[in-house]
Amino acid sequence: MKLFPARTAVVTACLLATACTGGTTESAGGDDGGGSTATLRYLIEQQEDASSQEALQEHIDADFTQESGIEVEVESLPLEVMRTVLQTQLRSGEGPDVFAWGSGPSFGGALAEAGLVRDLTSDYEEHGWEVYDFARERVTVDGKVYGLPGEAETIGLYYNKDVFAELGLEEPQSLDDVRAASEAVREAGMTPMAVGDKEGWEGGHLLSMALSSAVGSDGMEALVSGEQPWTSPEVVAALQLWKDFDAAGFLPESPTSVDYDTSTALFFSGDAAMIPTGSWLVAEIEDNADFEVGYIPFPAPDGPGIFAGGLGSGPYVSANTDDEDASLEFLDFLASPEHAQWTVENLATIPPREVDSDELEVSPLFGQVLEDTAELSASGDFGYNIDVLVSDAFNEAMYDGMQAVFTGQSTPEQVAATLEAAQS
Amino acid sequence: MTAPAPALAPPADPRRPGPPGRRSHLPAVTRRAQARLGVLLVLPLLVVMAVFLLFPMANAIYYVFVDFDGIDLTPPFVGLDNFSELFRDPKVWAAFKNNAIWIVLGTIGPLVLGLALALLLWNVERGSVVYKVVFFLPYVLPQVAVAVVWGWIYEPSRGWLNKVLDLVGLGAFTTGWLGNPDTALYAVLATAIWATLGFVFVILLSALRTVDTDLVDAARLDGANGAQRLRHIVLPQIMPVFLMITTITLLGGFSVFEYVFVMTGGGPAGATDVLGTYAYSSAFQLNRISYGTSLALVITLMAVPFAVWLNRLQRRIALDGPGA
Amino acid sequence: MNVTHARKRSLVGKHVLLVLLSLLMLFPVVLTVSTAFKTEQDVQVNPFGLFSSFSTENVVAAWTVGGFGDYVLNSFLLTVPSTLLVLAIATMGGYAFARLPFPGRDLAFYVVVVGLLVPFFTYMIPLYFQLRSMGMLDSLVGVNLVLASTQLSFGTFFMRAFFTDLPVELAQAARMDGASEWQIFTKVMLPLVTSGIGALAVFTFLQNWNNFLVPLLYMPGGEYRPLTTGLYLFLGGRSIDIGPLAAGTLITILPVVVLFVALQRQVTQGFLSGAVKG
């Protein structure tokens, strides 16, 4: 599951869904002929880019179906829709065999508790699936591993290297550097940071990255698990930080009126020198930015910060699938290094396992991102992207809260209090 | 578009004294044939309505007394808890306030503007068909599309509203519009008024055409000015239609949803949430089905008296004629 | 002389004002057209400048990759059957209430009234779960029926009004000629209310075509996603999609504009009669 489109359904048509009303698709479909295995249904979230899904289907057909003889039909639904129908589908026995879903208590965790997904602990052993430890932990409930982790995503700060060079600025190493850089950019007549919070979910990332760098991975763990209350001063400080940035003129006017599209447009057009968002932007950077881009963890008050990270959606096997063997074989494929490399090269996502990035055709920026992710997965020192780890009610409080901080409808203290209340 | 709602009771047929529909002088065999056909003809209607309207309504009553989360099919009974929570929820009152603003401004706005426009066009013959088409067009457009386009107009950095304000020297008034909690609701409301204006205008125009112009001229000759003519001659003649439109737009204010949903999603931070959007997000985003349904029922309870009143009005117009 | 001049000037003034207002009314449509037909480059840099470039690439993209071509078809698939259903059922019901005394007529009448008074919100949530358990979510049949059900009360009253306007003696005369009740309905009464049916058809078509909530809620799978839902979901797009979004918006409003301009008299008459008639 992509980390960012929590509330707004992320877009564009599902080529396959529209095709599946009538005709068969290029790959899966009704011509099942004599005695071969039935088609596996693989349900994923609707991709932002329709061609990604098509590419995925082709890749599966070419690299998996050819070899194994198992047909896989890739279907998709918007995130919001999947939320409502997934459980029913899984229960009814008419659901997908394999599906991609998020981890954490409001996603895979809930399904695991309801007994709707297969326990894969022994399958990991049998097939020798290798994934980053932290990733495996995220898909583990009560000591049992319930799914394969999805792609890793980090959130941090991008900056326009060309503009920085022009203004004689170095890569920021602390919040003070960020402030100084912002002031310089502002003096030069540009917008320092492209921040949009109209949809609301951006606020979750803003808080996550500022907070993660300030309290570190242990601190985030404490907050999310409930050991530390959300009314802690660090939380308030993180909220206050963005308010201060807004007041200092570092952000576009009225961030709550700026939508995500417009904020990225600001960055790509060179009107804004920095943009705090996630690793998913790398793919777009190649297409849209005609300047060099750097990507760093959002700095901490006293030094360079840590990336905040999370897992996207990974595959689970339905407990009610008709064809366990085929499903597991498919999962084996999805866990393979070949597939991981394919996702890197074609979807520009970060697989939850090590890949040899020297061999891959990626931009230098993305190569760097891959390396950074491998490092932080190994060290375990990274912050959290909060919105995949908490309940819907908490997310709503967080999204509304950040907006309220920007507009002045609430103070950071008040917002922190609502977060704590929503924690239950 | 909100559907205007026709009147309730069958108008009495003046040519047939006695309860309408009772043809007591027809032979029994005819009456039986009529009864049979009547039942046959009305059956599809009743079946569809029972299945898709009455049954879910009954379920709504059930939902509000339990705590249904959409998944567990045997939800626990909670009595009146949903309602007591509702009345104590500050977000509900905030949403209600937004509905109230919408109802008041969203009714006065189109009425005043629509009336002004209709009066303007009353004497204008040339091109009036074209004007009618142009003004009515926004009303028939899909609301979601209207919302999208007005979102562009309101965009602070690239949208036309701020650009125009800057151009005419009113740059001080530029703001985030949809992202600014002080202006957001009014911005969305302005879009709705823009769309509804044409509807009101066309109806009032046709009502005006039934006004007795001799009376108006007589009044002018007597020295009455425009405002006096309006108040004493014109308005009373179109009052039934006027009231009817008022009630229609008013009812629309209770069930407002689409514009807010698409343009702001209830934001920023719930500043533009109305009861409808709050009910939707409670039910479909937070899985608080029962709470959302309770909110929906409250909307209904508030709207129904107005709907009943509207029907009475329309019945009167149907009987007496629009110009009465 | 002076009076005429004054009148003329005020007339010109009125026209000026009306023209200005017309521009305001049309501006959003113009903006949509302008933004939809820009080149990819231009639309990213200057999305809202009017007609600064011309290209059909966004429209093509929206139609194909964006899926709007399918959405148009789906809108028809959802609107035409439901409208026909409404016409059939409401006409039958309207006649029954107007001219056919039958047992339980008053009760049936109040059922229809309830449909008129109660806003969609009241039952939209339970209806979702009901459709789910009936297996009718994501089905053309289900959603068409729901759409039809939202217009039936209005349609019934609408047609009833037309039938009650017809002279009583007609039925009697036909009866004396030996016609059965059914024949009276189909051969005598129906042909006389065709203008009403026409107006109702156009009105219902528009209402169902523009319906946003019903397909959004009850068509979650997206197989038969119509224009309204499609446009809304297109909004959350990640990349700088304004060109195709505008094209999609244009595609969404175009059928309505065409229909309205072609049939504007029926449309307005439909609204007028519906609003005023009993």
C-alpha cells in the first residue's frame, strides 16, 4: 500500500478492470483449455499510473506464467474500496487468492486476527524467502508471519541542487541549516519549501518526518505503542515546527489550499527549492525535473535526522484460497530477487530485500535511495511513517490536526491532545 | 440538481363532486376490472420502493439502536447512545452550523439574484431564449464537474479568482479560498448559488409572465415606483411559486453533500463539514455505520417538516394556479 | 421622446448586464474547454490561461488511458435502463393513482409520498449493506434499480398529474365502445400523455446521468464506473494530471450540454411542470 493516499482515493483507470467486463485480457482469461490449473486471482491496489498495472501483468505473464504454467490475473480496486470490500470478499470464498495489502493493525493485522490470511511462517523456511528483518517484523502478528512485506518507502526532504549551488548553500545537516537555507531562498524571491496540505494526508508525513528525526526510532516506537503519550513536548514541538516555518514564509501561502499536484508542480518548475515528501517521487523526478535533485532525511534539531520509513503493500495469501500450491508458488516468485530487480527498474519502488543496485538500470538518485534504504534496514535506525501504523480515527485526527495547525484553528498543544485521545 | 417535488394529495376534480376516484355509478364489473388493473399497474412501483427504499429505511431504524461497524453481523444493542453522543459531539454542532449557513444563504442568494434577473428579463424579448438556455445550463451540469472547475478557479496561485482580484487592484482580498477555514464554506456555497441561480430564474420568469401587467401599469400610472410595484403588485401574484422555490432550495440545504465533498472533503480540518459529509465519513471512512446512520436520520427529521410544507404549497398552486 | 430614450438606454443597459452575467455563467465551461485542449507542456506551466495552445492529446489520454471512453459507455448503461424503468413504472403507477380505484390505494399512495419526503441520506447507508447481502453491489441490475427507485416517487406524481388532466368522459366513451380497462390505458390514455412522458424522460435521464452518490457507493468495484464517479476518482491523481482531468471534465459535461441545448424546451418544461404541478 502506498503510504500517501490514505484518504483520497488515488487515481486513474484500471485498464484491467474495465477490460474484464467483457473480453479476456492478453494474459489471464477464460481460455483455460484442458486440465491446466485454474487462474490465480491477484488483487492489488489501484496504481496511480495505469500503465504500471499493465506492465506488472506482462511481467508476470512473461516471467512467471511461462515457467510455472500458472496463470495469474491481476485485478485492482481503489484503496478506499478495498477497505470496505476486502474482508467480505475474503470471507465469502469468492475473493482473491493472493492480494496486496498493507501491514499494521488497521490492515494486514486486522485480517490476520480475523483468520482470513494464511500463516506463512513455515513457508518462509521452506522456500527460503529473504527480506529485511524490520520488514518481516511488520508482517508478523503474535509471532506468526502472515505475509510478504511490500515495497519500502521512506519520507524525507528533496532539494534542488542547482538552486542550492547558485545560492552557495550546502546540503542541510540540521534544522538550523534548513532554516538558513530557507531564508536565503526566500530572499532570492522563491518559495523555500513546496508544501501542500489540502488533501490532508500530507500532514501525516510532515509530522512523521519531523518527529522521527527529533526522537529517533526508539522514540517513535514508544509513541506508536502507547508507552509515551502523544502529548509529549517533542510531538508538540514537531507540530510547532511546521507552524513556525509557515509563519516565517518558508511555505507557500495558505498550505491548506495547495494540493499535492500543485506542490509538486512548484518544485519541478523550480519555483520552490525543497519539497518534503516520499521516495515515490523519485520516478517523477526523472520525467519532470531538469535539475539535479538531492534527497536527505529530514534534519533533526541537533544534526542530520533519520529517514522515516514504512512498508507499502505486500502480498498475502487468502486463508480460503482454492489453490494453495499455486498461490505459494506465486508468492515465491514475488519474493525472488528477480522480481525485486524488476520492481526497481520498472516501478521505481524499493523492494524489502537487498538488491544489487550496481547491476540495475536506475538513476543515480534512485540508486542512492536504494542504498540508503538497505543501510537503514540493516541498522534498524529509522523513523516511522505514522499513518500506516495507526487506526483510521488516529489518522483523521492527525490529518485534521495538521491542517488546523496551519490555519490556526487549533494550537499544537490542542492537536497533540486529540492525537492522544484518538490513540485508544 | 435537487428534484422539485410534486404535491401530495390528489386534487379534487371539480367536475365530480364527492371523493375523487369514486365512480359510484359505474357497474360493478367495471369497478372490478379497474381494481384489478390498478393493482397490476401499481405493483412494480410498490415492489421496487419496498425493496430499495422502505426496507433500508426500516434497517436504518435498527442501525441507530445498535453499534454496527460494518463487519460484525450481530452488533451489540446500545439504546440511545448514538443519539446522546451525537448531541454532545462538537463536530455535529459545527456541521449543523454550516448547514444552517448554507440553508439561509443558499436560499436567499439564488432567490434574490434569480428574482432580480427575472425582473430584468421580464420585458426583454430579444434573445430571451438564449439567455434562458445560458442561465439554466449550470443547473443541469453534473455537480462533480462543476465542483472540479470551480476548484480551479479558486486555486490560490494559478486560479482566475485571485488573478482577477489582483488585476482590478483588489489583491488584498486574495486568499486560499478553499483552504482557508474562514472563506472555504462561502466559496463552496458561491459555487452552488452559481449553479442554482438559473433554475430559480427560469421558474420565476415563467411565473412573472403570468402576472397581470395591467395592474402593474395601472400602479405605475398612479405614481408607484419600481420597489413599490414589486412589493405590492408583483410579489403577491407570484407568491406561491416564490414560496415553493424557497422551500426547494431550503430543502437542498439540508442534504447538501456533493459540492462540499468534492471541493474540500469537509476540510480544512472539518471547517466545511456539513451533516451529510460528516455522516458519510463516519460511516464509510471510520466504519461507524450506526453513528453515520443516526446523523442521517437527524437530517431527515429536520428536513421532513419542510418537505411536507412544500407539498402543501404545491398542492395549493396546482389547485389555484401559479398566478393566484 | 425622452421616455423612449430612457427606455432604450435602460434596455441597452439591461442587455449589457445580461451579457456580462451570461459570460459568468459560461466561464467555467469555457475554462474547461481551454484547459482540456492544451498541450501537455503548456498545461503544466500555464493550466488556466485561456486558449494559450491547442492539442488533442489530453482528450485522447483521458478517453483511453484515463478510461473516460469507458465511463461514457457506463454512464449510458446506468442511465438508459433506469430511465426506461422509471418511465414504465411511473406511468403505470401514475395512471393507477389517477383513474383506477383499487383496494389499498390510499396506503400505496402514502408509500409513494414517503419516497418523496425522505432524503437519500436516510437510507443510503443501510441500502449499501442490504445490496451487499443481496449480492447486488457492483451489478448493473442493482444500481439501475436503485437509480430508478430514486426517481419513482417524483415520476409517479408527475405522470399522475398528466392523467388527471385528461377528461373523464374519454374512458367512458371507450368503455361503451367495448374497450377493456387495459385497452383504455394503452390505446386511449397513454397516447395523450406523450408530452409528459417526454418531459419526464429528459428530466429523469439528466438526474440519473448526474447522479454521484449512488454509483460511488454501490459500484465500488469500478467495473461499470460512470462519468461522475470516474471524474471524482481522477481528482486524487498523483502526477500533474490537470490536462487529462480537464479533458475528463469536458467529456463528463459534454453529453449534458448537448442534450440540454438540443432539448432545452423539454428540459425546462420538465422542471417547471415538476416544480409546479401536483
